[in-house]
Amino acid sequence: MIEEVHETEADEAPLVSLRTMNIVVASLLLVVAAIVIMDSLRLGIGWAENQGPAAGYFPFYIGLLLGSASVVNLLRALLSERVAGARMFVSRPASTRVLAVLAPLIAYVLVLTYIGIYVASALYIGIFMWYFGKYPVARCVIVGAAIAAALFLMFEVWFLVPLPKGPIEALLGF
């Protein structure tokens, strides 16, 4: 029997280091905290007698906590004495696998408004089954259509929650 040889995470070339990602995430969260704090100040952060807190009171303090934690994490990442890239956040093969799932998800969201959620979901499920699961095309079509029909019945008929529909549902009178 022939065994496939898989690279381990340790053998893979790093694409992004853990230190770099810590700096990026801490910086982004610091920007979010600054936006929350500024908007909270605009709304008011005071406490009025017999009225309670102003609209920005609680978000202001959440923004302060988020900003403080982000500054601590940013300083820890910047002052880290480890060699940059010593600890790997993601490797090239791992990022390729993530993109193989993320790209179809983005396409699903983009086409959803044009062809409707039910047709898009049937295609998404069927293509994933075919590509990743290596199932026969007939089974992928049947499962994708069955799940889309079940979702349609659940949301449109039983819960009476209208979801985005496309031209196929319009041809069927929905």
C-alpha cells in the first residue's frame, strides 16, 4: 500500500508570522476602539440625574477597555524579543486551503442577490460536495436541491420569513 506524504506544519514555509498578525490585529482593534470612543463622545457619555446614562455611556467604557487591551497587545508584539517570523501564524499551503473555502463563500454571497438564496445555496452545497467530498454529480444535485427545498419550506411556508428570491422562484410563482 502506498502512503501519501503530507507536509507537517513545521516543514511548511511560513507565509505570515504570529508577531505580524498580533501587530495587525491589535492595530485594527485600536482603530475600532478609537471610532467607538469618538462616536460615544459625540452621543454623550454623561449620567443625567433621574434619566440614567446617556447613549454613549456604556460604549465609551467598552471602547476604553478595547483600546487599553489593544495597546497592551500591540506593545507586547512590538517589544517581543523573538526573531520576527520565528513562530508561524499561517503557512502558504494552509492559506491556500483557507482560500479554497473562502473564495466560494464570497462568490455565494455576491450571487445570492441575483439568483436568490435557495438556488445559490443548492449550487454552493452541490459544488462543495463535488469538489471537496468527491461525490458523484448526481448525488450533489439531489442533496443540494433537497436542502434548498427544505430551507424554502422551513422559512417561506412554516415560519413565513421571506428570504431573497431570484428569477427561478419568480418563474415558479413565489
